[in-house]
Amino acid sequence: DISNLDDTWKNFEKRCRWEINRCSERVWKSLDLDRFDELHRITRPTRCIDFDFIKRVWRDWNCVIFTTTTAMAMIGVKGKTGYYLLGARDKRLPPDGSSSKILWEAMKELHGLGCIHFDMCGANKPNIKLFKKSFGGQLVKQDKPCLEY
């Protein structure tokens, strides 16, 4: 729920707020799909998606990429819901909080656009699930994935 950002912030786990605050990097929007693909490949060397898939998601969802120098997130909007569709982080570098800060900045922008929900759809491997849950949401098992290609 991103309808009230003060409540959203309070619902984040303490560690998530700490991660956001420790990131000193500026977050900006990017159109650089090549850089996203490069970082995504570093993040997931055994990934089962390719650049064509990333381009289709970008086109079909009319996405925005939120980025820092070390991480990126592809965000889409449908109705009053924002979707965290794909993420990437340069795993050659130590974590710096940028992944969390990117999502917080995306939530604030989506809220400004009238969105009231933020869906972190996608893979729920244990470490990804912990990351997503730190933002105060709840896991919802779905019958079908939000990305169907």
C-alpha cells in the first residue's frame, strides 16, 4: 500500500529503512536498456531471460528504469498499481543500499502519479523474498505470473 507514504515508510522493516538511508547515491530515470541488460546479466549469470525478453517487457509495459550507478529497476504501471518487473545490481560490488533506495524513490514517484499499490511481482527465491518482505508487504501466491510471455 503506497496510498500514504508516511505509513508505507513506517511499515518498512528497520533494516530496509537503514539500507535506504545509507545509500548516498542519487536515483534517476534512464532509457538505457543496454546497461540494464548488462547489469541484469551480472546479477543473474544463469538467467533464463534474454535481451529480447527485456525489450518486450519494456515495450509492453511502457516502463521506466530507475537507476543508480550500481543498480537498476524496471517499473511498469497499470491503473493505480505500480509493478517492480525486473531488477539488476552489480554483484561485483558490495551492497550499498541502492536497490532499496531505488524502490523507495519509485514508490514515491508512483504515489505522485496516483498509484495506491506497489506490486513486487516475480521470483520469490529466499533472498529475494526477504528483500521484498522488508518493504512491509505480504506475499501473495498467484495462480499465474504477472509477466506472461
